[in-house]
Amino acid sequence: MAKSRLLYAGLLMAFVAAPAFAQTSTPTATGAVAGTNAAQQQEIENGLQSGQLSTKEAGRLENGEKRIDNTEARDLKKDGSAGLTTQQQTQIQNMQTNEQNRITKDDSNSVTGNPNSASDKRMQADVQRNENQQTRIENGANNGTMTNREAARAEKGQARVEGKEAHAARNGHVGKREQAGIQKSEDRQSGRIYKAKHNDHNAPGAAPAAAPAAPVAQ
């Protein structure tokens, strides 16, 4: 857990350090947002694997991640190529800090999970994919292969997936059929991210996208 918390802290510092004197952000600031999301998803996954988080707790945390992603999607879509304003960055940073506090609290309370149960393993797998997708969005924003509008759509898609995970885990158990539905959404989301990173829409100043290889689901 210490490793992922250090990663989160570093990403948050990078987020805060994104052009503080400008009114709008660079693509790197958009990537920092997704990077912090990925770090928090990793913490949730680690908590499930260690038994420090129950499936129900992880579901509540995914609901928090959904709120963050919806806010990012709204703000990035609103401003398009301009990116996030410093005010919007601060709001998202505050939301991520509050979410981090909830993760830490749930990790430290007396509620535990069963990491070897089938339900818990399903939740672990779903959260792992969230981490992968957020890392792909982060990379796309940082290298310019995703525009801010494309990142907005990707974060909106992540929010939909996280909402389904939160709903499935609300009773503390994720069933086979529930996971199958989540996985379909995850597969669609993976395809959309791949398409956004390999089309001819790049952030200003970015190098043209390389010829796409066959997509690999993540």
C-alpha cells in the first residue's frame, strides 16, 4: 500500500504543478488527472487483494471514482481544446483528495474482505481494468494522441463502468452475470480508447499517430 500511496502523492503534486499561472491547462494536466485516478484504482485493487477492503467498500469507492470522472468529463467537454481551467483543476484535486481520504479510512477500519472468494476476485479483476484504462487515457493525453474532448468522452465511459461496478457491489457480492455485463462495458470502453488514440485527431503539437496495430483488450 505504501508504494501506491507514494505514486498517488507524486501524481497529485504533478497535477498541482501543472501551469498554475495560466488560465487553462496543457494536455499534461489532463493526463495528470487520469494518472491520479489510475493510482487510486490501484489502491482499491490492493485493498481488495489484501483483504483490507470488502467488496461492498470497494463498490462505494468506485461510486466516488464515478463522480470524479463525471466532473472531469463535464469540464473537459465544456472547454474542449482549452483544457481545464485552474479553478476546475482545483475542484477535481479536492475531489480526489477526499476520495483518497475515504480509501485510507476504509483500508484502516475493522471491516475486512475475503480476497480468495469468487465475488472478490471478480471485483479485483474489474478494478484492475479500471486502472489499465485510466493509464491508457493518461498516456494518450500526455503524448497528444488524445484530445481533451476525446479524454472527456473516455472519462465519461469510465464513469459508466464504475457506476455498474458500484451497483453490482452494493450488496457485498458480485455475481457472474453482473460481471459479464460489466465486462461488456469494459470491452466497449477499451475499443473507444483505442480508436481515440489511433485516429487522426491529435492534440495541438502532437506527432501523428503511428499506424495502428490490432487492438488488445485491457
